[in-house]
Amino acid sequence: MSKKIALVTGAMGGIGTEISKFLARDGFIVVTNCLPGYPQKDEWLAKMKAEGFDFIAAEGDIASYESCTAMVKKVETEVGPIDVLVNNAGITRDGMFRKMDKGQWDAVIDVNLSGVFNVTHQVIGGMADRGWGRIINISSVNGIRGQAGQTNYAAAKAGELGFTKSLALEVAKKGVTVNAIAPGYIATEMVLAIKEEVRNQLIAQIPVGRAGKPEEIAGLVSYLASDIAGFMTGATLNINGGLHIY
């Protein structure tokens, strides 16, 4: 029996790296997406190989439908059909709404929301035709509760949740599940780069008293990508240390 293939977008960041490792340990062939010409690609691949992970890189701009079409076509030609898609790529362009410019809004919506459409649209038909597939969208606690200074980001992440529920209903009888994970503050380089004073204020709001670990998110992805998760679809899994309970 041939191995299933998983595509992880934004795979070379903190959370994406752990997701890719977990899926590889689960037996998937893992294709790791990055931007075209991403300067750290070769270094990251070499580091992963030294750790025993032989990932396949796939360059593509998630914000561009045409780029995603070309990327997925190349993957399916050279590697095979995609069975699991993890929509993990995301950016922030924070600012209070009154001072937010159109460029900040468009950039975040284009990657964090339209990007989910751009990649998922390439693979959903094949998954449905084959009778098995997993779409896993990485949203955010701020897409559920909102966050001052992140109207663009919160709107995109909330949109992902509506997308997840609706697509789940469309493909439920085709053996394809569509779920979302809404992480709270996770100890990635992006979060750790925040000023210590601000970071400490954020962590003080979390009932468990710490930021989450990237591998804790990856563990949920591992479950959702498995056969045993076939009865879960349209769900949002909240993993935020008690920051937001509803």
C-alpha cells in the first residue's frame, strides 16, 4: 500500500515545522510549502534531513491562485495526489483599524483567507473522487474572540472557521473531513520576538500560565489527519490554555 501524501503550507515556520515532523512520523510523505525563492529553504531542508526528515519542498505563493495551481500540479505530477492538506500559512500586519491602510488589510486577507481557498480548491475534487481526504485549517483564538489591533487578522481567521463548517457539509459523504484548529499564543519565533514586557503581559492572561508549544498544535493535526478521526468534521478544536473558553 502506497503512503499517503500531506501538503503543509507555511511549513518552514515554527508550527509548520512541527506539523511536518509529526505527519512524517505518522507515515505520510510530507510536502512542505514555502514562498518562491524563500532564502532559508535549503538550510531548513538540510537541518530537517540531519534530524531524519526527508521532506519535499514545494514553492508557491499562497496569495496567488495561479501560483497555487502550478504548485499543486507539480506536486501531483512528481510526487502524487494530495491526501491531506494543512492550511497553516499565515501573516500579520497589525495596526489599529483607524490607522490601518488598505495594503495591510489586503495582505492579510489574501494570505490568511483567500490562501485557504487558493490551495484547497486545487485538491478537494481529487480527495472527493478518491473517497478519502483531510483538510485541516489553522485558525486562531483571535478569530473567535477578536483582538484590538488585528481587525484584518481576526476577520481572516474567523472567515476560515465559516469556510471550514461549510465545506465540511459539502464533502461529508465523500470521505473527506474538514476541520479547524484555533491556537492561542504559541511559543514560536514570532511570539518570542515580541518585547518581553508585552509577552509577559500576554502570558499572564493565560490560565495555565504559559504559552503553548508548537508540538501541541502538531499533535492535534496528527489526530485530525488520521483514519480514526473520520467521524469528526466541521469542528473547531480550541487549544489556548484556557485563554478563551466558550
